[in-house]
Amino acid sequence: MKNITLRQLKVFEAVARHLNYTRAAEELFLTQPAVSMQVKQLESALGVALFEQLGKRIHLTEAGKEALAYSRTITQQLDELEGVLNRIKGLAGGRLRISVATTANYFIPTLLGTFSRRFPDVTVSLDITNRETLLRQLTENTVDLVIMGQPPLEADVEAQAFMDNPLVVVAPPDHPLVKEKWIPLARLQEETFLVRESGSGTRIAMERFFNERGMRLKTGMEVGSNEAIKQSVQARLGLGLLSRATIEQELALRRLAVLEVADFPIMRHWFVVHRKGKRLSAAAEAFKVFMLKDTVKLLGSEARKPSKKKAGTDPG
């Protein structure tokens, strides 16, 4: 194994992650032939094929799977080295890789803007994605920090709550229940609900809440985003259950209304999460402290800091 380069490993990881040369090339800002050449050079240096083509799709070979695991280890070790050196030098720069749940996109840009002004030399990489991808990124340790509403209970992670994340029942502003001052929980069984896709944090919290109370809601469409749920509720296709953080604009414009339902809101929290034992870079440590200390102050009255009692025990 001679002449293996870090560039080859980086290109190989991108192709292995996407299982697609074109998407890997787009991510790396390279041409597809350049990506193919780097992979072929790595295969030549290792003396084995890393990918195989079955039909129109490529797959990792057994050798490719082993090479990917070692490649990620090498990358993580280099990232840790960079973090240690940044600590020695002080936070004058460095990289910060963050992944956030799609719902958090409603407030994360505001926080990142303030953080970037405080630490202008830190390069931030932001990925806004679904829960399934967040869990995979935590497992593979491919990001520094994850912002999510429901940390995995079974995973080896550290999670700290930094803000309340209340879930509320939303309706179109002319819905008859909007005028009610106190709506019995059982009354919701007469309504049709629009729900997020199976596996989303909001869906899990919703099902757990009503199952614990022996209730079963009528569900209409399964919708893949908060924006789609908001539009569908406005179109009077049903009621929705959404994080309060996602509807501030619609409430201000009176396009949606929050129903005053008994036992609501469902109180969840936002967490900053990383692998247990992970050596955070100076930039990641600074952002974590920033999230825990400054979020509520920066976001204003709609944001609340979680109580110490709830912060570490929130199931959803």
C-alpha cells in the first residue's frame, strides 16, 4: 500500500456515502472524471476493488466496507488532532460541523449568525436533515454536534437540553374550536390530524402522548415536512401538531391558530448532542457553550430554558 493520499480517502468517503459518483463530485466541487480517477488510484494502491456495479447502481465491496471504516477512523483522528492544536493555539479559527433537525432550522440561522460574528474565523458547515440521517451521523461520528429534539436513548451519546420545545395543536383561524377556551383532550378524537412521517421526533412524541392516555386519533395525510403540514392545515385538510418554534410567523399573520387543549402543550426540549467521549474541537466546544448559555437570551420571550429536573430526562 503505497502512495495513498488524504485526498483519495476524502473522495472515496464521499462516493461511499452517496454511492454515486456524480453526487460525490458535486459535493467536492470536482468533475466526475476527477472523482473516478481518485478512486481508481486508491484501488490501485490498495490492490483491491472498492466498488462493484450491479445494474445501474454501485455498491461497496467487502474490501470497500473495511476501507471505509479505516478511512473514517483516519479522518476522525485528524479532526481530533486539529481540535487539540486549536486548543493550544486558542480559538482563532478551525472548523465546526453541525447537523440540525429540520424543525430547528427556524431558529438555528439566528444563533449561527451571532456565533459567527463572535468567532469570524471559524468555518461553519451546516446540514439540515431528517432524524434518520442525524442518528446515522451520530453513529458514524461524522459531525461535531447535532441539534435535535429527541436524543436516541439507546445510543452512546451525551445530550444537554438548552431550550424548551413545546408541541401545540394548530388549526385554521376560522376553525370552530379556536373560540373555545378549554378543549377536553377527548374532543380531539373527533378531528382529523395531519401527521409527520413515521420515525420523526414529532410523530414519536405525538403517538406516545396519546397512547399513554389510551386515545387514538384519526389521521389523514402523512406529510413529510412542517411546511407541508402548515399549508395543509391552512387549506383545512385537518389539524396539526407542530413545534411552537415553527409557527411564529403564521400566528403573527393570523394564518394559523393554537388551540387551547387540556394537557397541552406537550413539553419537549431541544438538545445539543455528540458522541460520548468525543474530544470536541475548540470551535465545537465554544458553540456548545454558546448554545447552552445564550440561546434563550438571543431568541427572546418565545424561548425558555429547560428546568434542571427535565433537562436530562426528556423522553421526546
